[in-house]
Amino acid sequence: MDTFLKSFFIVALSCIAFQNRVHIKEISVQLYEKHLKSFFKDPTWFNKLREEDIFELAKINLTRAEENEEGFQEVSKILHDAFKGVGFAYVVELKDFNPDELFYWTKWFFNLSPDVKKTVTKSTWQPDNANTYRGLYPSIPGGHSHKEALETGLFDMEEPLRRKATLEDLVNTTKKDGKLYRRNILEEKNPWPITEDQKMDDGFRLFMQKNYKIYENGCLIIMRMLANALGFERNFFDGLLFGPKHLSTHRLIHYPSRLGNPASIPKEAWDGDQAIVTGEHFDSGILTILATFENAGLQIKPNGYSKWIDVPARKDHLVINIGNLLADMVENRLVATNHRVIDIGISRYSVPFFLEPRYDGDLSKTIFGNKLESVGEFTTYGQYMTNRTRMFAEYASIDWGYID
């Protein structure tokens, strides 16, 4: 009987996964638990699949954390335990977060014409554009990385331009020998798409500004809980690393699928029968918060695991994880976790926010006062970050200017 049910299970699973465009391992848990569990005499094979390949992350309820002191301490402990172990968690009930609105504007941007998107593409790919650090980077052919992304940073309150931005529009043009200072480049203003519909253009810009603040506020609450859990004053990280000009990045990402033409996928982008759109990596910074819009594809490999584990996608949940820099700063009392993104057969969208320190953020010591060895000679964040990002294709050819 079990053999028949296993066959039925696989057929039903495949049909449902195809119809709902979700990853097969995730839907398998729902199907098995709701409909098939009672029929199996020996569920060991499925339990092993479930335990090794998929699990639920801890939930960090920010409404509960801000409710009262008891809630703050309770959620701080859950957060600390999650980052001490798996290194990833969910955020739920982030104030004002609206995944439907975020998804709408994300698709709006990526559906713009190629000509419009070129006007905000970084100068690495469009040399006549003024923007270097903020803006769009296109999908780069070949390799495991296959995505296009719009990156924005802090917002100024000036009236938006209705023309292509110049260098003077985007940066403080203090120069030395004709070159910008590094601080100017990293604090570059955001370029914005200009279409024939000014109302939509303004709506996009205003929404991006709003969502930046929503993500930023959520991240700062999380950092205060981490400081508390590690035995420091809640605002400890605020003064040490952040401030009004932190260099955080708000990124819209579109992963076009290549599975319709497998021959176009380079060899290095395959892992068995799975195609990779973002190769395995550890985030390099402080904290990442991510909306996935119910798109599967994110996989993690926590310490001690030999297999990649699917992170179940939840519409109203955001995913959070820490980067190597924070792990180093807390002397590995919290862990950064290896992760990657696989091709799910359709266009995939996600929106992360990378919480990063200000340009002068002090990286000379750990939070416990010991020398921070991992940064080498780069003891302020601006220097560390530009040195670190040179290894990525989208930043490799950037002239970062003079260090001030």
C-alpha cells in the first residue's frame, strides 16, 4: 500500500506544484500533513525528507516586541536564539508593511521599457549616465548570477527631476585632481525613471521612500533587540554604526527564469538538476530584511547541514539574516548563514533591504572591545565596504575616488 501511496503522492504533488508555481518540497509538507499522513504505515521516508530539506524559521513578531517590556524581552530571546543557531528568521507584523503594494511597484519598474530603464542604469553599463553607486544593474550574461536589480539609498526631500540626472544633481561634487571623494560616491542620490506618466513616476518614488522607512524602522528595532540580548544598552548600535547618513541599500530584484531554454544556462549555474540564479554566499554586512512575495527559491545551508534547505515563502512574512560583518563584530555569538537562490521556472521577484553603517562607522573593534581582525586595515565602513565589493561583477570596474 505504501508503494502505491508514494506514487500517488508524487503525481499529486507535481500537479499541485505546477498549478500553483511553488517549489515541490514546500507543497509536499502541506499535502502530506493535510491529506496523506494517516494512510502511511511507515512515514519515515517522508519525515526524513521534511526534516532535512524544509523547516519553519522562528517568527519575530515586531508588534509584540513593541507592546511592552515583557514582549520586548520575549521576542529578543527568540531573535537571539534564531541568530545563534540557524542564522535566519521570519519577521511578522512589521508596521505598515504592505506586500501587495510593494509587489505592484516592483513589477511596475521592471516592466518599464528598456529605454527608460537605461536612463537609471549605473555608469558601469551606461557610461554616459552620472549615477555610479545607485541605480539599475542589468542581468549579466553567463555565470550563476542571473538577475536585474534597482538599488536606492537614503532619500532627499528635493523636488524630483523631470530630466536625466547629471553628476551635479546626484553628488556633492567636491573633487581632488578631477576625481570625486569616496564619501560623495557612497552618499550619491537616487536616479529615478521618467516616463510619460508623471503621476506614476511620482507614485513610484514616494512609495520607494515609504518602504525604505518601513524596512529601516524594522531593522533598527531588530538591532535594538540584539543589543539587549547581548547585554548592551538598546541603542548601542545606533551610536556606534548608524546615524542620519547610513549607507543602507533598498533593492528591487527581478530574476528572469532560464529554464525555458536550459541550453542558455552555463555549466557553473547548475547544481545537479537545479539551476542557480544567485550563487551561494554569506551576506557581507550587518542585517538583511527580505520580502519574497510567496516566491520559493531561497535556500539556506545552516552550520552542520550537508544539504540545501528550502525556506518556505510566506506572503506576509519577511525573512531576516545577519551578515559576516555583524557576526565578526559580536565575536560569532551570532551566525551568518550560507544561502543561494534557485531558478523556480517563472520570473521571481524579491525586495531586500541591507542595513549598513554610515561612512565613518567604526569597525576597529568588536562590540566587546577586541580588535576586529577581519576588516584588516579598513577600519571605517566606507573603506571596508568598497574594498569588499570589488569582488562582485556589478562593482568591479567602479572608480571609488579618493579616500577623505
